[in-house]
Amino acid sequence: MEQNFTKNQLLLFIYKETSASTTLAIQEALNEDWNLYEQYTELLQGYQQLPKVKFNPSKSTLNSILGYSQNSAMTLHH
């Protein structure tokens, strides 16, 4: 059974956000469909060139969240 995958599905595959069955189907299709494999490698190269960014909240943001959590917990226990 031949299945056509979209670029969006390939991106989900690259980001490891596909279900196990879809992952297996895409892997199989990549082995059999040269055009799909070319699309995949193009998208993968773009993904690899993106900067690896990590976001960290500021200390004041963390303190606000922890304070809210503490106040909420006290409210629930009274």
C-alpha cells in the first residue's frame, strides 16, 4: 500500500512527534520512495542548520510561580 506523506508529516517525523505506527510507515516509505527521501533530507538539513536555542525563565518569574503555587496550596488546605 503506497502512502503519500506531506512535508508537515515529515517535519513531525524529524521532530519525533509522530505516532509509532506513522514513524514505521514513514521509515518504510523513505526506503522505497526516492522523491520522498529527497524531501526528507532537504528538510533534515534545514532542521540541522537551525540554531539550538534553550529558553530559561528569569529568577523573578520562577519566584512568582513558586509563590503562586505556595499560596494556592495554602488556600486549598484551609
